[in-house]
Amino acid sequence: MRHLDRYDFATRDWTAEAIRRVEADANRSCDTHLHVFPLPGHWGVNLYLKDESVHPTGSLKHRLARSLFLYGLANGWIGPSTTVVEASSGSTAVSEAYFARLLGLPFIAVMPASTSPEKIALIEFYGGKCHLVDDPGAIYAESRRLAAETGGHFMDQFTYAERATDWRGNNNIAESIFSQMAMEPHPEPAWIVVGAGTGGTSSTIGRYIRYRRHPTRLAVVDPEGSAFYPSWTSGDDAVTAPGSRIEGIGRPRVEPSFLPSVIDRMIQVPDARSIAAMRWVREVTGRHVGGSTGTNVAAAVQLIGEMREAGEQGSVVTLICDGGERYSCTYDDDAWLAERGLDIGPHLEEFRSFLTGP
């Protein structure tokens, strides 16, 4: 048996304290809220929005960042002086910057130059550095280069997201959803709707549904310009795409953490429709949500319409991924939309009329 030297003991002590700090952060936070979206009562269909924006860093990615840090610490990949590097479109980097600061570690986010200024400011607020690249497809290689150059660790959310989270339970998002639904009129959702960024959330929920033998179906929604939807429909893992304008979901390539075999259906949503749904949610609920939430809700509305046409009753659950305040200069800016030829008007009117139907 190898004997530990003084440095090894010191590193193990630091790792134990680091894991305690990360888990203490989770212990200080209660579960995220499950809001009821107002639908006409006679429909017999209920829609719920699980509000992941209330995490300390304001998004669903707080869960992922916590899991990735615990995974890296437990594997011995992150030590007391490790520079943590991540390839991210924004929210994951915000959350990882938070945990890096919690542990006193340097953090570098490699991200597309198109990332919203609000997210860049949040990363820098938590002490992280932003390394911007013009080609979104170059963020992986650039992250590996920076990690090697600094002697650091490339967190690689797109590879490790599906394995860093315990999909059997242990307070993951799937277990939380089913626990919170227990006293609702239709406690086992007909559908859970989520987007795919890394694929980690859909993998966790899809595996949990099967492991717990729930009849719930998993719908994964994908924005235009993403590789996930054409890959799932064609069965070709080598599909590539330009990339998504809806931050946090959609990818130019099929990521290793994306597990198509746990998905029951995929729905592709145009960007204009995602942004219209984002604004519609605020009109109806008063909650200022982001673009990826709009993508989720657009798909949920489609599924609810199909359920009603088929005479089905039941519940649909989706996620509020982050808050809309991060997109005041983009999705909430009519001039920004016009410059990109995004006409949300027809979609917004369609959503408004959805609630007034028979």
C-alpha cells in the first residue's frame, strides 16, 4: 500500500473541506418552487413550471455546476491550486464561477463572443475570467489548451453532465419533480418537457422515469440551429449544425452527455416562437423568464393542445431555466430582434389566443 506523504495528507484535508463547503451550499437552499400555470379548469389539464431560477446563481445550471465540482473533487481532478476551465454558453459558467470562488480557485470560462453581456458580467462578478472566441465550435479545443497551459482542469460539462449526477435519486431534479407532484390532481405527469444543452438534465430525468417505472413520457425540445433534433430524428450522431441563438440549449454538435435512448419525443421550436413564449409567460404569470424557458413552454403548449384534441387529461411539467433579466439586451430588445429578422408577433398572438379556446 502506498504511503501518503505530507502533501497528500494536506490535499486530502483540503478536498474534504471543499466537498463540505459545496454540500453546505446545497444544504442552505430549499427545493425550487413548482408553480401552477393558469389554464382553464374545465380542460382537465394542468401545467407546472419548476422554477430553477431561484438557485443562488439564478439558473438550472447551479445543480449541474455543483455536481461537476463534486465529481471533480471526488475524482481527485481538482486540488487546492487547480485552475478550473469550462466551455460554456453562459449559465453553467456563471454557476461554476460561483463554486470556484467558494473554494478559492481561479476560473476561466471559454465562451462564444455572442454570449449576452449580462452573463459575462455575472461571471466576472463571481471572480471568473471570460475568454471569448468567435467560432462557437472552437470552445472545446480552446478550453483544453487553456487547461493544459495553466496546469488546470477542463471541467467539460458536455462530456460529464450525464454521469456527474446521481440519476437514481439523491435529491436530483427528477426526484424533486415527482415528490412535489405527489398531492396534485394528476401526480404522475403525462409529459415532462426539458431542453437539451449538455443533455445532462434530459438524461437524468429519462433514466429516473424508467428506474422508478413511471408512465411519464419525456419530451426534449430543441431550438432551430441545433444538432440534437436532426440527430434524434435521423439516428445520425455525426450531425452538425450552425448552433442556437437560444442561450443554454441547443448545440452545434451532438454532445457525449446526450442520450437519445431515454427520450420519447423531440420537438423543434423556431427562435421567434421561443422568444414569443418567453414574453407570454411574463404576461400571464408576471414571471420574467429567459429564452430557453420560452422554448420549453412552446413545446408544452403544443403537447397540451394534442392532449385536448385526443380527449386526454393529465399534467405537464416543464422548467423555468433562468430569469429574463439576463436577456434585456437581446431577447427583450425589439431592435435586437428586428436586426435578426425575428418576428414574434404572430406567435405571441397565437399564445394569447390559446387560453381563450373552448
